[in-house]
Amino acid sequence: MPLVFYKRMDDVYADELARVAKTLEVDAATATGFVEADRSLVRFYLPAEARWATIRGKAAGLGEKVTDNLRAIARDNPELLGVIDRRDFNATEGNQRVLDDNTLASLINILSEQRLGLRDVQPDIIGRAYEYLIRKFAEKGSSAGEFFTPTPVGFLLAYILDPEDGDELDDPTAGSAGLLIKFALRHRAKVAAVGQDRRRPGPSDIQHPVQLFGQELQADNVAAAKMNAFIHDLRADIRQGNTMRAPAFVNADGSLRTFRKTSANPMWNQSFTPDVYENDNYHRFEWGIPPSSSADWGWLQHMYASLEPGGRMAVVLDTGAASRGSGNKGRNAERDIRKRFVEQDAIECVILLPENLFFNTSAPGIIVVATKPVPGKPRPHAGEILLINAGKFFEKGRPKNEMTDAHVAHIGELFLTWREEPDVSIIVSQAEVVRNDYNLSPSRYVASNDVDAPLPLEDALVLLAEAEEARIQADIRLADVVHMLGLEYPRKETA
């Protein structure tokens, strides 16, 4: 992937040198001198000794030369430090090269056959090729699959968020920036569609493109995200860090920065210790502390706190996040947080996705769509929730099922036009959700005869872990009471 990025960067740099020469009516050498003096004339500056031509046709010492070139480019472009210079193409394992020079030379020759400049390929074409590589990487293992959301799901999120000129989108679990990029591509498609109508402004009249922000924990993923954005001819502010413990986007006064739109596919049922929520300084978890075994409703609360009034969020979560705890006697942390979301009329829509879409699980997943009302102004369709069962909207594939563009458009339009469709979508009142003990699972209401599907094993494990947490806390409280009475209470061993 860094080699594809390198080739794209070199071809774009050549295009920009040609543009400078044409604009200033000078020769190529003079244009290069101008760029060396004022590097703001180009996206990224490439020193002559690090151009792609210096590695093409080279045999001996190729791995070392590629590594040196990428490090030189990073030194001249500080925003690429830690992005393109993270790999040593001369690395060895067990006294053997990981990638020998002959194989590397073959790959460079293949890439050299294609020009990837601004006029040669559209950003979406080269971007999709780049995402194809990321997807293939994700298919190799569950750990890789955690940071890549299937392309159709990403476009569905973008369709739902319906980007407008000047929108800011934040993804607190950015991964390889797929959701951010698809949001921008959806905006481009809308602009192009407007331009086809001569009665309305065209693309040249659009003055405010969308702005992209993201935070990601893993450094390799941050690098992939920044490269992915450039490949698509986009700029994105991607910062490394733990969003839950230390949000990267804060205001000067230390408060949490808010955005018009947020979108994410956080790791499902992620474990966080209670101190993450209890020691929060940003007032993100005032509707309840999730169980340690599942941060799903922790992520939803973080994203809701990151929304400006009138903003909308779309989040991919484990299917069980919509229903765990409903119908059970006694307290349940997730059900109680869902209750607060429903009572505040924050939940707009819940979409059940098809099975076997995601690379690290066969579970279907859901999309929760929420909005933060403007004070004193009810949201559109106040008091109603749209539930969509899209479980049949897929084509069988290997190794994974896929949703087509038509499927994505169909589901997206159901939400944007807010309509019911037999056996697919239904609009329910807040009162009906309350009667069902805040169960938001679409399969509960759509074409299921009010019968829930069997509880998935992973959801059962989450509930079991939550029950164990509750038992331990109750045991501690009981022991304290017994101790106050002057009696001895044998504490149970905990696993």
C-alpha cells in the first residue's frame, strides 16, 4: 500500500510541476526551482533524489533505496512523518529478507506501467483500488477486519447522513478512514447530480466542501487512513489516540468539540474498565455507565456528546445493543441507557443489516441513527422511531455476503423519505417502544410476529458478564452491611 501511495504521489507531483510551468510560462527546470523555493505550490514536495524514476529498473540494494526515498519524502513533508516511512523494505527475519529485491522490482515494474496522476485516473477509481487492497488485507484475519467497514455499509452510513456543503464529519474510531471518505464521495455524487440540472447551480458553485476529522488508536491504521484520504484527493485531520480516555478534538476551554455529523463502526462489545467512564472530564456518560463487558452504549454516548444541536449520528453496533436487558427483571445498564435515549427522543432509526457482511464476524450488526434536538425545537418525526429490517438486502458472496448499490439506495431512501414498507420497515411510537421495555431491535417489530430471534452466543456472553459484575457489586455491598452489624460475611471468590 505505501508503494501505491508513493507512485500516486510521484505522478501527482509531476502534474503539479507541469501546471506551475504552464501557469508561469517557464520550462520544467525553472518550475522545479520555483517549487523548491515555495513548496506551498504543490500538495507534497518530492526531492529529485527520491523520485519514482530512481527506483525503476534498479536491482541491487532496491529495498534500501525505497526505504531511503520514503524517509526523505517524509522529512520534507512533516505531515507524512509516521505515514509513509513506517516500513523498512530492507527488513529481514531469521537472516532472510522479508521482501527480496527481485520481488520488489517486479512489483515496482507493474506499478510503473500505470500512470496515477490527476488527469489519468479519477480519485474514486484509484481510491477504490486502494480500498480493494485494504479489504483483501482485512479478509486475512479478524484483527485486520476490525478497522475496515465493508464498502456498502460505509456508503449506507453516508447516504443516511446525507452530507451537505460545509458539513463536518467526525469518526472517533476512524480505522482506515473508510467512513470519512465515503461521506465525502457521497457529497461529490450529490454535487455532480445537482450540476446535471441546468436550472440549479453546478459543481463550480459549490464553495464549501465537507471537512473530515477522525481519531484512531493504532498508528498503522492512522498511516493507512492518511494515505487513503490522499489517494482519494481528500484531506482529513486524523489524530492518533484513545478516544475514550483522551478525545483529540477539544475546544480551547477544554470542553469536547462538537460536529454536525458523526459516524463510526467501533469494535463491538469492547471492554473498558469502569474508571474510563467514572473519571471522564467531558460529561459524556451522564445517561449511565455501560457494563465493563460492552462499551456499545458508551460509544453512543460519546458520539452524542460530540454532536452539535441539530446534528445527526449513524453508528454500526452489535445486534444485541438494541435489545440486551429488555424484558429482564431488575436493573440492566444497557437497557437503562437506551431508556434515556428514547425518553430524550434522540433515537431516529435502527436498521438491522444482513448476516455475514463483516470480516471479523458473521453476526449481522445494526445501524443506530440518532439526532440531538435543538433546544425548544422538536426534531422531525418527533416521538417516532423508524425500524428497518434489511436482513434480506444482500447477494450471496464468498467469503462474505455483499449489499449492492441498489440495496444501499433502497435502504437509504426509506430513511430519508421516512416511509414504511411491508415486511421491511415500520414507524413505531415512543409509547410502543416503552411497552416493549425499550427493545429497539427491528426484528421485534418487522415481519417477526413480535417474536425475537434466538439470542446470539456473543450477546449471551455479554449478559452473563454483566450479571457477574452486578453479583460482585451486590456481594460487596452486602458484605459492608453485614460488617456494619458486627458480623462476619464470607466474600465469594471472583474469577
